[in-house]
Amino acid sequence: MFWIAVIHSVSPDSLKATVRYLSSPDLEGRFTGSRGEKLARDYIVKKLRSYGYDVKVQEFKALVGLDVVEYERRFFFFRRTKTYLRVGDKSYKLREDFLPLNFSENGEVRSKVVFAGWGISDSTRDEYEGLDVRGKIVMLLRYAPPDGRYDGFASLPTKLRIAREKGAKAVIVVNPPDYEDVLRPLKARDIYSSGIVAVMVKRKVAEEILGRPIDSLYERLLKGERVNFEVEKEVSLGVELRKRYAKTANVIAVLRGKSDRWIGLGAHYDHLGWGGPGSGSLRPDTHAVHPGADDNSSGVAAVLEIARIYSGRTPEKTLLFMFWSGEELGLLGSKHYVEHPILPLEKGLVYINYDMVGRMRDSTLSVLGAYSGKGLDSLMYRAFGRRGVKVKLGVGAVGPSDHTSFYLKGVPVAHIFTGAHEDYHKPTDTPDKVNYAALSLITEVSMELLDTLTSLERVEYVKVKEQAPRGGRMGKLRVKLGIIPAYASREEGVKVEGVVPGRPAEIAGIMAGDVIVSIGGKRIANIYDYIDVLKRYRPGDSTVVVVNRGGELVELKVLFPK
């Protein structure tokens, strides 16, 4: 590849004006589907049209939250309680005493309660031993013993899956005494059905149901005792959760070139709104506007400025300037686009993503995914290196931003990012902390890079090896199937967004678009079931994976290599 350098006149004032407007209090943090996000979208559209662009506004419906339905009104004077917790004649207060879990199934249960400790069940410790939980409500402590031996049972979905498989009809979860006595908030990004009714309660409620103090039970559990028993009291429990959707849109400006091959430059324009519990804010107890100046007003400003400077030209390749909604809720906008592209994806030369590009320090930035295009990594090194910027190239191409949607569809990508900082996802991510000189430099270099890319006939797509995760549940697996799950999918099972070359999934014939519904005869309701079931396997084991492929169930034999 050769290098083309053209002088471009970037306006720092223009960059600053965009960042300041998008991060202003009037836009209220630009939560997906909100009034503030619409104002941001209108601003982007107005700017692009003022530059003379043909602008496409691609509308779609986004899942933005989960609401608890406390009552359902029937007729004029009558209403029926839908979400409740009762013990005898006593009713507990929703949100104060109890709250449904994100993973709960809708339904009603009336039964006796069984206490089963942390809900651990394996060959070394079985807290269900001697209990018959079929048709009953199981009460469990959240988390796992502090010695770390049973961390695999700490997650709520794991607890719910085991209880479901044991035949329980509902689960009540309570925090142990060495954790704050708070209810887990409903989270917009964490909506998966576990196939069982589930709520969390405060400790005083748990103690009233069990008839004994949690402290004493916890002390016995810490000593290694098996503490499980049935309570004679009958508990009535109901949960009704309703998904909340909002209308939103992507914005795409098209600059027709001499070729139908296209290059995309994109940035998401949504953020966290007012924050709060379950929003993704790292200050969830603070109800305040999260301005999102770096995340991602900075990326929007860079792409808008490139669009301004390129307007009126006829480049060698068609250019797409792309602005995404719903990124913070799981790449919703870019995922919608790649399923409904305005130009064929197979004509894509490369997609470049800008997400948090306003806080460059020590003249260093990170680029993820550049190895997905043959020679793209070298271009990045040279482009930024010529201007004294050090480039850290990340291994792999899948990450938590919109480039992933394109990579999984076979388009080479590069994701530009100046690094995390202490204001990330907090109300303190404000415009005054953006490094506008560095943002101007990144924008200038991006256009020099773009000049070179437009001269290329093709960039060969490469499926790259993903970096193994460090820690977390996925990092503890002894075997890997080799799929890229569609984390934002809400259908039952695990939808396969992509397969890793040479790994067991590809060898077995699992394909992108398949939905995994069982592994080794175990039902897979969600991503958590998938992870938990994989923990049972070791290198050298084999199993049968059942996938739903276009409505047909297909059995595939998988071998995990030694």
C-alpha cells in the first residue's frame, strides 16, 4: 500500500461547538429514545444537510428498559394486583421490601418456601441434598462463600437455572449480612428470561418468612455446615414485567464517489441520560445528567468535521458518515443497520469507528480490529506515526462498540479509542475535559488515512483470533465452543452472531444466525445458561449441541480438543 498526504483544514472551534452542544444540560445525557437524544439527532441531521448531503434517517424500535407492572386495571373500578409478595395476611411493598429480578419469568406462585443456602449443587457440596423443592419457592443467599471455592455459583442466573432444573417454581434471593441490604435494580442491558419467577427481598422480609435471623444462618454456613430446611408458611408471589420500547434512529449521510465500493466512518450519539441504578452509570446512586462529552460527543464531532471537509468532493470511493443510536444498550443501532444496510455490505472496503476519542494522553491511542483488514494495521501505524502518535493495536476485532457489528458481517474494521479515564460513565464526563488539540489531530490524521484508503481497490477481510478474556465467567471456562454470542438478542437461547475460525463450533457446522437451545441435553434459555453448561466440560469431551436454524432443530456433534 502506498501513502497519499493531502492537507486538510480542521476547525477546532467546530469540534468544540459540537461537543459542547451534545453534552449540554438541555440534551439530558442523550438516553436512547429520549427528547435529548432526538435533539442530538436533529443537530446532526441539520449539520449534514447544511453541508449538502443526502441524509438518511433510519428509524427503528429499541428495547430501552423493563417496567414492573404492579396493577392491571380491569373495568372502571377494579384493578388486579400483578406483582406482589404476601405471607399470610401481610403484603410487602414493591421497591421497598422486594423487587423482581431482570431474569424473572412472568407468573404467579403460591407455595411453601425452602431455604437452600447459596444454592450450590455439585459433587463436593450440594445444598439441595435432602430437599424436595419441586413446585416450591426456594430462598437463596446472593453471591457465594467468601473462600472463593464456589464462585461459579455466585451469579444470579446460575442460581435460577439450578433451582429451575431441580423443579422449583420460584426463587427468592436475599443479600448475606456482609453485603449492603439493597435490592438489585432492573437493568436495560440485562434482560434475559431464566424460565422461573424470581424476586429479591430485603433481609427483614427474608427473616419474617424464614422465622429465624439471617445472621445465625450465615454464621453456620461459613463454618461449612449444610443449612437447608422447609418453612411451613405459605408464600404468594406474583411477577409481571413489561419490556419498554422507544422509537429512535440512525443517521447516515452518503457522499457518492466514482466507485460503488464504500468506506464508512461512524460514531454513536446516545449516552446514559440521567444515570441511576441499572443505567450503566459508574455512579448509580447519583441522579444527574451524564453529559458524555468524551463518550461519545467527541466521536460524533470528529465524524461530522470529516463530513464537513469532504462535502462537495467526488472521492474515488463512496463515503458513508454514520451516527448510531442505542450503542450503550448493546450496539442496537449498528446491529439494526447491518441487517438493513442502505448499500450492500459486500461492497464495504472498511468501516472506521470513533468512540471516546477526546482524551488522548501521552500522544497514544488504541486501535482495535485493524488486523481484520490485510495491511490496515500498517496503514494505521504509518498514518498516526507520521504525526508523532503512538498506536496500540489490540488483538482481535470484537469489542463493545459499533465496529463489531460490521466485522461480524465480513467488513474490515478499525476502532479508534483514546483510552478509559476516571470520568467514564459518570456525570463528570464534561466538555471542559476534552483535549481539543488532540481531537483535532486525530481528525486530521483520519482524513489523511481516508485519502489513502479511497485509492485502494480492496482491503482483504481477515477473520482474526480473538484475545482470550481475563477473569470473569468466560475466562474461567476450560473449553470454548468458539462462537460470538449476540448479547443483545432477546430470544430464548443463545443466538450466534459469528463463529471463530478453526474452533469447535465451526468444525461442527454451527453457523452465524443459529440459536443454541440445548447443550448435552441441558436447556439453554440465555447466555448465562450457556456459560454454566460449558463449565461442565473438559478438553477431550464431546457433546451434542442443538440449534434452531430457521425454525428447524438441528443436532450437531461437538468435540472439544485436548
